[in-house]
Amino acid sequence: MECKGFLFDLDGTLVDSLPAVERAWIGWAQSRGIDPVEVLDFIHGKQAITSLRHFMPGASDAELKAEFLALEQVEAQDTDGVTALPGAVSLLERLNSLSIPWAIVTSGSVPVASARRAAGHLPVPEVFVTAEQVKHGKPMPDAYLLGAERLGLAPADCIVVEDAPAGILSGLAAGCQVIAVNAPADTPKLDQVDLVLSSLEHIDVEKTANGAVVLFIG
């Protein structure tokens, strides 16, 4: 594969935040008398506000905002067990060493995403697209289109690296190349992605004399 830059999802792709995510949402579901399993089946890869709207039909904007802020505080403060996934730090450091553009494009808010990036000891991205910056979250293409734009690249010149079905659909809709890492086997359109991998450890990159970025799978 060849590209000019990378767009990485955060949760489940670069960091393992699953225990923290599930603790927050299980607590929220129980406080609302909602089946936690139903909530966990829905939330992954989506903006928190999207999930709140789904489970709080008819709620006012003020009610949704209050729930969001309370949940955001819980998620931003609880980074226990949040760690970088295998290969994540070394891959990002490799991109930096070769001056290859990359961004983090997440459905999380600034406080939550920043806390989890720091907990995983990931390099600071030049471009960090969070939920506050897009009108329509994943699976809509907005977030990845914005990430490509802020890198100064065409979407087709970017590789999206994602684990969640919503994010994979977002990357495809944006017209990017897509690598699915540890994606569920029943992910819609999984047969349309460019690569399906089990770990970031399998990815290596080189930069050719003419500046092209070549991705190798080992």
C-alpha cells in the first residue's frame, strides 16, 4: 500500500481503554435502569452524545448536555488500565522519525481523548480531531474528511486505521484507504477494506526517495 499520511482512531486502535469505557457506561446504564448489555452493544466507536440521544429519546438539549458533561467527567478521570496497544507507540514514533503526517481522529471529547492518549504514553499528534470538531460523528465521514483536510491531504491519499464498525464505515465513506485492526468479524463492509489485521505490530513503513510512503505488512 502507498499513501501520504495516516488517520488513526484512538480507543481500541491505539489504546486499550475498554475497561474504562465499559465501567463508565455500565454505571450510567445502571443509574438509568437500562440494560448495560444493550448499552455496550451500541456505544463503541460512536460519539457519547450519539449514544445518549439513542438511549434518552425525547430528552431536551439541556438534559442531554448535563448527562454528557457528567459522563465526560467520569471518563476523563478514570484512566485505570488504559494502555497503548501492541505496536502503537513504535509505529507512531516511526512515522515521526520519517516525517510522515499522521492524525488521531476520535469520537471522544477533548478531555477524554487527551486523558487516554496521555495514559497510553502516545506521541502528541500534530492533528487531533475530536467529537467537538465535527457535526456528524462516525459512521458519517465528517471526522476523517476533517482529519485529511487538516493534514493537507486528499482522503484517497490517507490510510484510516480503525477497529470499530462505525469507524470503518466512516473511513470508507470518506474515500480513504482503510485498515481494520481487531475488527469484529461481523463488521459491515469488512470485505471492502484494504487490509484486515490482528495487530499494529504487523505494520511497517518506509519513505522512498521521491517522498512516497510505502506500507509493509509483516
